[in-house]
Amino acid sequence: MSNDKEIITILLVDDVAEVRESIKKMLSFEPDFKYVGGAGTGREGVQMAKELKPDIVMMDINMPDMDGLEAAKHISKALPATGIIMMSVQNDQDYMNRAMLAGARFFLAKPVDMDPLHNTVRSVFQTHVKPTKQMLERISASASTSVIEYSEDEGKLGNRAGHVIVVYSPQGGVGKTMLATSLASGLMKEGIKTLLVDSDLEFGDVGAFLDLRSQRTIVDAIEEVASLDDPDYFDSMVATHNSGIKVLLAPPRASIGMDLRQNQPHMVAEVIKQVRYFYDFVVVDASRQLDMLNSTLFEISSKIVLITQPSLTSVKNTRMVLALFEENGFTQERIAVVVNKGIEKPTNKIVPPIEKIQAYLKRPIEGMIPLVDDVLILSAINRGVPLIASDRDQNKTPLKQLHQLSDHLYATLMGEATEQKIKNTPQQQQPQKRGGVLGGLFGNR
Ligand SMILES: Nc1ncnc2c1ncn2[C@@H]1O[C@H](COP(=O)(O)OP(=O)(O)OP(=O)(O)O)[C@@H](O)[C@H]1O
Ligand SMILES: [Mg+2]
């Protein structure tokens, strides 16, 4: 439910005049909703959104001129706080994924009914529009503070590099957690601060991998997102591994995670945005869904480490994900494809060799972590250490390859950061780096 007297402004984009009329009527029953305009094409919708800056845009998908997905991309880029609700008769998964990647916050099936309409508008307003507006206000307020103050107070307000590395695969069990924990460890060089976030909200197992327990988890960080500008306070929410890595753990119960994923999916990214500049690297162990939660994480990422396995299904899925990223304007250098459980010289035809995978994906493989004896991994887990740190001999397989990968990521990302640090104040860095607080990702087209 919305708080008292908050007026939610709504723009409607649909090419069918009758649909606009009927939705306008449904909106008019609620005193806290204000219909600010209706557009008949995507292009007109983008123009009106930019002029009227509504809280909510209700957007049809199939329209002449510019379709709703394209229009949503423009709007989410220009107006990150605006909540876009997609409406379509096609409510299959593929459409929803596309809508989410285009920056939509919710999907309503057509014909639109009154109750879901009212609930959705309020929920998108409360969970997306309001927090994003507040955050933008805070950023612009702090941007006006002088540069000198920030450099004197180094670290306090967060002027580290803030690179977000999302470790992702559309498949389960491919080694996301193994790699995320290893990267977090491998990236922790001297003077470098790293945070590991377990965003697998239902089945997060970073805690189990690293033998960490904590009273406080990502749930607390989400609830108290407005207080995270104090690094010491945020520190009280993270667990510290004895190697020094800070970990923001997943919720204690799957039901809490499911609830968050459904009702506040963008909040994980919101938390990371608040704290990223307290760290040089934020490594995210992502879940495998191609949903709103992950799409907001992709949006804020500096790098997506896409894991694939040397099997035909895995490589095919990876190719599909790469195509989806490309359609949404992600540049190639944003994504690092890594083969895990790789086999150097496969002896049977079922396992494709690296060159074949590379050729099929039409892009270089940036890392190959060989398939190793499971005992090695299990013993690392039993001792609660990241695989990369499980043996003294760092030249041993797969420690060597894990180090090579983390060094490679370190070099590509930190080279850029050092330049940025000299040029910008921390607050200016944030919007400039990704070209926008929320919708920057889609600006690469
Ligand atoms: N290079 C490797 N060689 C051999 N086994 C591996 C390798 N990497 C990971 N594994 C094993 O694969 C299993 C899955 O690894 P992990 O839990 O990291 O995957 P995940 O992608 O996080 O899975 P989930 O989808 O359940 O979160 C583990 O049992 C781990 O021991
Ligand atoms: Mg996992």
C-alpha cells in the first residue's frame, strides 16, 4: 500500500485508443493515481516520458513506429527512476525476459484487470520508483560537496574502484560458487578491498563453501538500504572470512529469498550500488535465472563472467545468453567467457575441445579451469577455504588457472580504474562510468 498522500503519476503508451481509455478509467478510481498522458506510439511515448517525467510508464509491446521494448530501453536510460510496466498479450517467458532486459520492472498480461493493475502500479512505485529517486537525490546532494573533502576522508565515503563482477551461468552446478569465491580471494591483493555477495537468494551456498555464519545477511542490507552510506554500519552486516574477504550472505531461508526475488528483485543491485565504492571489487555469485534480479545485476556490472562447461547443451545455452546480451547492447569486453571443468585434450567426441567452443561462440575464451578431482574441491570446502587458496603450491592445476583468470580481470579492470580515479571525484565517477545510474547498460547500442 502506498503511504498517505503520495501521488503516483502515470503515462500510458498503447496504440489502441480504446485500451488507453479503459486503463485510464481503471486508474481514475484511485485517488493517489494521476494519469498524466497517453501516447499512441513508442516514439511518442519516449518523447512524452522525457517531458512529463512520470513515476510509472505503462507500455504496450506491439506498436507501430517504435515497439515497446525499444521505447522502454530509451526511457529506462533517460529516466532511471521511472518504473516501466510492460503490457502484452504474449506473456511467454521469452517476451518477459526481453521486457526485463529492456528495463521493464513488471509485466502485466493483457487484457489488464483492475486489481492487478492497481497493485502493480503501487508495488513498482514503492519498490523501484521511490528508492531510486531517493538514491538519485543523495547522489546529487553529495556531488555538490567539494572534492577536497572527499580526498581527505579517503575510503570513508567510498572512493575505491567499485568494480562489480557478476559470475553467471544459465545452468546450475557449473561452478559459479567455486569461481566466485576463488575470484574474490584472488582479487584481494595488497591494499585492495573485496566484497563477495551471494545473490543466489534461495540456494546461496557461499556460507557453506567458506564455512561462514552470520546473524545478518543481505536481507538486513535490503531493509536498511538507506543507512548504507555509512561503511562501518554496512560492515556490521557482512561476515568476514579469515582470509579477510568480506561476504554479504544470502538469506537464511529459501522462502525469504523467493519473496525478495518476486517482490523486490532490484534491491540486491540497489544495495550493491550503495556500497560498491567502499570496495575495489564486488564479486557477485549470481543465481541462474534470467530474471529481473539478474538483469539489474548485469546492468550495474563492470564485467560478467559467463561460465560454460564443455558440453553441447552448456555451450548452446551460453551462445543463447551471449546473443541476448548482444541484443541488449552489451559490449563484447563487458563479458568474459570462462570454461570450467575443461578438458585439455578430450579423448571422446562428446566433449568439445576449447577451439571448437571458441569457434561456436564466435568469441575468445578468457579462462579455462580444468576439470579436477572432486576431492580437491571437497577438501577445500571442508576446510572453508576458496579453491584458489587451498594449496601452498600456487602453480598446481587448477590454482594456476584461477590465478591467471583473476589476474587477467584485475589488470583489465584496474587499469581503467586508475585513470578514472585521477580524472574524477568519486561521485562523478558513478554516473559517468556506466552512463547512468540504472539504465546505463542500454546506452551502448
Ligand atoms: N573445475 C572443477 N573440476 C571439478 N569439479 C568442479 C569444478 N568446479 C566445480 N566443481 C564441482 O561442481 C559442483 C558445482 O560447483 P558449484 O557449487 O561451484 O556450482 P554452482 O554453479 O555454484 O552450482 P549451483 O547452481 O548449485 O549454485 C561442486 O560439487 C564442485 O565441487
Ligand atoms: Mg552456487
